[in-house]
Amino acid sequence: RIYMSKGFVIVLVAICALFVGIVAFTGGDDKENSVISNAKPSQHIYSKTDSKVTLVEYGDFQCPYCYQYEPIVAQVREKYKGKINFQFRNFPLQATHQNAFAAHRAAEAAHKQNKFWEMHDLLYQNQKQWSEAQSVNPYFESYAKQIGLDVNKYKTDFASKEVNAIINADMKAGNDLKVTGTPTFFLNGKKTEITADLASFEKVIDAAIQKQGQ
């Protein structure tokens, strides 16, 4: 007969509970948690140039603050088109925005047909329409049709592990940079606080352009 101390049994139970918790947390086959280890972050650059100035936004399509910023950011993209690189990276805040990850999947699926920015714009413009929906797919598929995508290909890409992995790679890159909320901006690799008005963007961007001697 094998005797085990009460303390040993408690430790054993705790280890088992921890193991079960880890399995539950990873979610098994949950698409949003699946990982492709060699996936690289996205490279969505609006009007890519040889500029030495790059402004990166980590954004969440369901974030109300991103929604407030977007009209100003759209002006910035156009004002500095051909002068700087403006880059968008996925950072869905899944804990508070239940449909965010799906929205980013829609944008990445559109990218597969070279329509990322078109989907990006529709997702923000219609945020209030889909953000609280129980089923977002009909909304996103209607946007796919609106911007002229092959809808069958869009659906396949939307459900793919590759698209999922790109979003996760963006999120990892953001986490590595200590991004905690959206929108968060980095100007030439440095986190930069910018308020939601055109003048604030102009101030930091113009200074960066001048510094680079452009």
C-alpha cells in the first residue's frame, strides 16, 4: 500500500488544475487562438514611398476611439500621400470588443484581393452598424460585394489560418511594443501621443520630415 501525505495530494491536485486551465485557455481548435509560428506582421502601407518617415497606427476596427480618430487620420493619409509611409496594423481588443477579431479577418481577407484599404474604410464607416451584431458575416460579405471582391474567395480567406496568423503576428508585434490600447501611433519607431485633430498630426509629422531633411 502506498501512502501519500495530505500536502502531497494538495500539490498534485493543484498541478492537475493548472494543466486543465492551460488547456482551456489555449482553446484547442479555436480559430482566433491558432498560430502559424512563421507568420510575419502585416505590411499595409498607404501610398508606399522611399520616405524616411513612417507613421504606424495600431488600430481596432470596433474601437470607438479609433472611429473618432479615423476621419482625421484619413485626412492625414491624403495630405501626406507620397511624402510619408502610413502603415496600419491589426490590434483587436478582444476582451472588450466581441466582433473586432472578425472585422480584422475581413480586412485581411480583402487584402488577399488587393482591397485592404477599401475594406478598412467601410469597416470604420459602418462600425455602429456591425459592432453589436450577433452575426457579423452578412455585413462583412455585403462590404466585400460592395468593393468588388470575389465573394467565394473572400469567404475562404476569411476562414483561413493564414489570415488569422497575420492578425496574431500584428498583435504580438504590438504587445512587444507595449501597446495597451487603440489607436496607438509610432512615428519612426517611437510611440507618439497625438490628439484627434489635424494640427496635432501635422506638428509631429512636419517635424519628422524636417529632421530627415526631406
